[in-house]
Amino acid sequence: MARSLQATLPDGKVLTLPEGSSGYDVAREIGPGLAKAALAAEVDGELVDLHRPLEGEVAIRLITSRDPEALELLRHSAAHVLATAVRKHRPQAEIGFGPPIDEGFYYDFGVEEAFTPEELESFETAMQEVIEADYPFERQEVTKEEARELFHDDPLKLERLEEFDDEEVITVYRDGPFLDLCRGPHLPSTGHLTAFKLLSTAGAYWRGDERRQMLQRIYGTAFFKEKELKAHLERLEEARKRDHRVLGRELDLFAVDERVGSGLILWKPAGSVIRSEIEEYERELILRHGYELVYTPHVMSEELFQISGHLENFKESMFGAMEVEGRRYRAKPMNCPGHICIYQAQQRSYRELPIRYAEFGTVYRYERSGVLHGMLRVRGFTQDDAHVFCTEEQVPSEIEALLDLVDEMLSTFGYPYSIELATRPEKALGDPAVWERAEAQLRGVLESRGLDYTVDEGGGAFYGPKLDFKLIDAIGRRWQGPTVQLDFNLPERFGIEYIGDDNERHRPVMLHRVLVGSMERFVGGLIEHYAGAFPVWLAPEQVRVLPISEQWVKEAQAYVEELQGAGVRARLADRESLSYRIRDAEMRKIPYMAVIGEREVQDGTVAVRKRGAGKKQEIQDRADFRDQVVGEIKSRTLMT
């Protein structure tokens, strides 16, 4: 009796087909429309190629372009099409990795000469030829020895092969002339790729190791529809205009200097104003929410990081040790051990809890030079770190308070946000049962408040689960923002205690939280969010006063002093032509220009030009304008 395939659909319906039938056969059984639209299949929870033979009893869900998994599938396949095109033009190119990424895909190649922009155009043309040929993506299982023979002239693939166990299933994929070592799955054929674009090329070390050879990486993106690709390219262009590195230079906000070191930011006066305003605002905010300010050293004994588990779990991201009088010290990667030591400096009672310590503490973490990126990825940064020591019964109310704190802070900067619950990672400290309890507490507070959230499986810190708040900027990008981490492990490792109402010793719970997180990354993100046009309260220069001609300079200077006396960052600009001075103020994105001429002197008024309003100006009483600006500063108004 012939065996059959029993395919259970998401609605519970069971289809019976001959054994060896594929997801495509299931789609065709359901209807011709689905057979045409299907791209892959999820079989018993695993994504597989649409034409992969199936057997036995399976639960199956067919994947079309409308499913969230489809875009990654498309981009993975696009990377293979790119490699096919590169091999046509550069037959000797060594083939590295070609994964999908959040915004598209990339592929790494070993070549003697770097790719040029003209070559990218040639690769796009060759990709189009591969698409038009509509080659099927053919999957084949091979032994390790067979794979060695297939890739005998491809050293990067041979190195990857040696990492497989001898008995491990190895798969290769062919699309036309190109063969690649790959787990898959892929689109049914190259013809399903329609809307794509190669974006840029850059150097990348093999396996991300600075000691290995430099490869050439090509970045691209792909979508199912041309209009989606067009919209994405427009967003990229807008992001390019907002690049904080370019705006930071144009607005004179920050600098980097190799004599200081890679990934270490020098805050210039204008950037320092922005940072200072943020710190002053946050200091006012957290003191109102019951925090106490503390300070801890930049360098601490290595013993602390042995106790905390950082040396065991975070060593590769720490700077090397220095030895002083026979004792090893390290630049701190986190502030928590110092705050614990402050807590343990005296005996604590349950009556004191919760204790909330906050610090603008500079920390140092090693990042590979290849990933350093302006202010967004650095090696030294200041965290607005805080740690709450409380009883387990107080945890829900403290998390509630932190949610309120985060919401108030992000609203001030005009950020909408989403929330992720990050759970136990593979490399974690402590009892899994304790982790489950901690995750349940975080989940319970979110659900009791009716907040939407997603789960980041395995994304927690090594000592506890956390809530990650993702900021959504003006062009829809997501940035890492505040975090709230629930920690039962460090209190245990450090032996933290308090005396309870029963006169016995008890273990408190720790909550770790940051609001802006890295000050450098937050300000870099703000530059891009606002496109350099900061709201009045954050703007390094808030009002520029412009006398129409030299005879009105004295009056203009007096108004500058009046504004400064009221707490406004105002400056006189009296050199060059008026049109030049206006253009300069516009380029520097100053919120207001105050123009003073004969009429304004006679009437005690000022002609106000608001940023972004073009040539439009409004005549205002000088005192009224001063009070308006002061009000916007004090209320931290977001300009529109």
C-alpha cells in the first residue's frame, strides 16, 4: 500500500497527498491562486523551501509575500543573486557570507581590488539577467567530503566547512551557474526577485576578526514591490541628510581625534550645551521621582568584576587590566558594582527601602574598530545609570514607577516608543526558576497596565530579564532607548542584605535602569531625529539678534543683554551683509532670528523670523518675544 503525506493546515483541515509531495503541491491542491503566490512553507514550525519533499504527518503553513517571514526570505535569495552576478564579473572572487539584515542584505567577497561604484552598476545589470533567466534555487544535501570537493577552490567556504561535524547534514544551493554553501531556505526561483538596489560597498574583516583578511562587502536591499523599494530609498536619502556625523560637523557639536583614541567623543561647546541641558532636565526629573545622586570611580579593582560576573560573561568587551601596587584594576564597563558597594557601606533596614541611586557615570567598553560609528557606537560613554534596591513585594510598584518615568522622559523629547520584554539568554547567571519568576513580574506589570509589547527571546542581560524601550524617530527608525532590568542574581553574588521587620537578614532585589542610556548615542540620535533643528530649550543658540545696519548695533546689543539676563542663549551678529547673516543663522538651524532696524528701535519691537518659516516675519513687542522664548525654554516646548 502506497504511503501518503498528511498535511494539516492552519484551520485544522487535513489534506492527503502522495508521500514526497511538497508545499507547492499542497498550495496547488488548495487552489491555483495560492500555488502562484506561495514562496515557501512553514513545516512543523520550520521554514523550508516550497518544493522540498515532505513525508508523514506534518503541520503546514504556506508563506506568501504578505507574511512577515517573506521579506527575509526574499533578501536572503537576493544575496545569492548578487553573488551570482559578482562571480560573472570577478570569477576569482572568494565567497564569504551573504545574510539578510534588518534593512536589506549584504555579501562579503575576497578580491584583490576594491569594488568601484561603476562595478556596482554592472553587478545590478548582471543580477537583472539572473532574474530574467528565472533559475530555480535547487537544494542538495551533501557529505562533508562532497562539499570539500565542490568548494575546493573557495578557501573561505572550506574554512566554514571545517566547523561542521562529520555527521552533520550539509546543504548547498544552486541558482544557474552559482553554487553556495547555505542552510536556506530560498525563494522558488530567481525570477521572484523584482525590486532591488545595490547601495554601497565597504571593507569588512573575515568573520569580524581584525586579525583576518579584509574582504569587500556589498550592501543592497530588496522588496516585493517597486513602490516599497522607492519609499525605502527615499527614507535612506532622508537619513543621509540627517546623518549626525555630517550635522555634528556643520553645527560644530562634537569631534573625534585619533590622538585621543577611536570611539572617544570630544564634546565641543555647542554640543556640551545640549548635553548639559539634558542632564539638568533629567536630574530635576529623577530627584522628583525619589532618586539620590551618587558618584563612583572610573577605574575599579578587578575583584569587583569577578564577583559581579563581568569577567566571566563580559570580558571580551572590557578594556585590559592595569596593575597598581600588585593589584589589578579595570576601567569600569558598568556602574552597578559601585552602587552596590555604596549600598553595602552600612547596614540597611527594610524601613529604608526602596533605595534609588542614580549616576551620570562614564563607562568604557571595547568595540571593534569596524563597528565604531560617530556618537552611535563608541568605546567611552556616559550612562544615566540608576539602581533601585527594594524588597520583592515592592518590585511591581517600582516597575510601575519606572514605566511612568520613562513615559514622561520620552514625551519631553517627542519620541513615540515600543516595548520589548527580553528573556533569559543562553549565557545566563542563576537559577532558571528565578528567571521565570522575574520575567513573570515584568510581564504582569505590562499586562496590568494594558501596554502592548513584544518578546525578545534570549535578549536579556546575563544577570536578569529586562524591558527595552525602542524609540521611533521622525523617519520611522527604531533606536535603543531606556531599559529596565530586574536582577535577582547580583544581590546574591554580592551578598546584599537588609534587616527585615522580623529582625532577620533578607536579600533585596535590584532593578537596573537607564533613561537616555548612552548620552553619546542619545544625542547622536537626537541630532538625526530633529535633523539638527533642536527645540528651543536644547538649541545651543536660541536667538540670534541681527541689526539691519551698523547704526542699530548698540540697540541690538542691549536687547541681546536683556535676553541673556532672562536666561536666553542669545548672540549678536553684526558683521557681513544682512542677507549673509540671515543665511548663516538658517544654516546653523537657530530657532529664532530677531531683526532690529529703524522702525523696531522707534516702536520698541523686533522683527522675528522663526526657523523653517522662510522669509515670513512677525513684528512683536520685545518684552513679549522675550517672555515667549523664556516660556518655551521653561516648558521645554517642542517646536512645530
